[in-house]
Amino acid sequence: MTSALELRHMETLLALDECGSLSKAAARLFLTQSALSHQLKGLESYYGAALVEKNTRPLRFTAIGQRLLALARDVLPMVAEAGRDVARLAEGHAGPLRVAVQCHNCFDWLMPAMDAYRSLWPEVELDIISGFVVDPLPLLDRGEAELAVIHDPEGPHPNVVFSPLFRYESVALMSPRHPLAAKPWLGPTDFAAETLITYPVPDEMLDVMKHCLTPARINPKRRTAELTVAILQLVASGRGIAALPSWTVGNYIERGYVVSRPIGPDGLRCELYAATTAAGAQAAYIREFIALTRTQSLTELAGVSAL
């Protein structure tokens, strides 16, 4: 039985408020839904009252739950700030944080996370390395970057620590008038006779090529565009089809400009990781950047889940 309100309970209350459901809050906290539910019931047993209203979507707090949530909002930032101050005293001044990205559309979530991070660690020289790097891990080894955002880690990297960020779905996109829009999902052969509109990057950086089309030995015609909005405009006008992470296209689907379909009967699930050197993984200012980007992405991006 829960004996007193702890920091982990406050983190649970905050996650419930920001995520709006037990399942999403559990994923953000790396707990099972049953473990989070058990923790919540323990708190309710301790206080002798319900903290959340039953059967409401999104989740709503009772008056008692709202009071404890207000406490969590006050206390948790103070604890985090104290932790940063202690790290500064123990480790000395924070160093630079140069970020290399392997994915072309990571800026949709990376830039807001960087903006939030700057207010927490204003002394950190935070920057994105220009260009998209097929293999950014050598930059870590050479000391030219402190963190890399990469897709599925492959091969042995003894001096690199991989921290999971999130899992997402890559979906096929087409005009609502396209014949393929009548299908419930697309398989590799559906792409064969189409023009695939992509970013101007190598195939190994394209989810649909790496995980679906290349293994099936299918190489459709290509057209490239630098910007996501340009890709979607070409798709909407019937110039071809595309495959992008679901978080990038929600507004265009809601407005009816394009439609999305799963790639494969179960969808094409992909993963993103933050890679640092072993030494970098011990630095508080780098650890907090990883935690912040993970939490913010799980809370705000549509169609992502915890790894």
C-alpha cells in the first residue's frame, strides 16, 4: 500500500494530465498500464478518495486529484532545477551539444524540444549539424557531435550508448482520387508502377525503401522534393505517392488534401534512437536533453509510442 506521496507519484499525476489516458501515460513513464493503475489505486487508498473521475475521456481529475496535481506542477520543476544545479556543481560547466540527424523530417519534433531545452540549460551551446548524414556515428567518435538521432541501430558500436526515443508508423500517402485510395493497405507491389515522391536522400534513409520495397526488389520511379509541404502538394495534385511518418501529415489528412493507408497489413513501424558516446551518456545536460525530447514527443506527436 502507498504510504505517502512520492516524486514518482507526482510524475504519474503529471503524465496522466498531459497524456489524457492511462495507456499513454504508462507508455511515457515506461510502465505497464496495470502497474500505473495499481499505483493510482494505492494513492486513492491512502487518501481515501478517488483522484480521477471514472469512465471519462479524456481523463479528468477530481477536486482532490486536482489539488495533488497542482502540487506536482509546483514541486517537480523545483526538483528538476535543483538536479541541474547539483550537476553543474559536480560536473563543472556543461559542454556543447551538437546534434546530428539521420532523418530528414526530425525537425518537426526536434526544434520544439530544443527551444524548451534552451530555457533549462542556457549555458549549453546547442546546435544542429547542417545536412543529413547517412551514418552520423563516426561524428561521435571524432568528437564532432555529442548526440546523433538515428534509425534502427545496426552493428557493434562498443563506445556508443543508444537511448530509445520513440516508435512511429510510416504511412503511404496519395490523393483522395488515386485508385490506391480504395485499398485498406498497400503492399510492395502497389508501389511498383507508381512515382514515389521522396526527399533527396539515399534509399537507406527512406523507411519505405529500407524496410519494404528494397527487400521486395521493387524500385519505383522517383521524384524528389526538399520540403515535406512540397511532397504533400505533389501527392495532392496526383503527381505520385509518398510514404512519411504519420506525425508529419495529420493536418493535411484532416483537411482532405491527401489520404493515408498503412504499409502492409500491420503497418510499417519504425524506431528512433538518440546515440551518444559512453562518456556523453553520463553527462547530466545530455541525459536531460534525451529525456526531454522523448517525453515531449510522446506527449505531443500523433501516432508515436514508447520503445
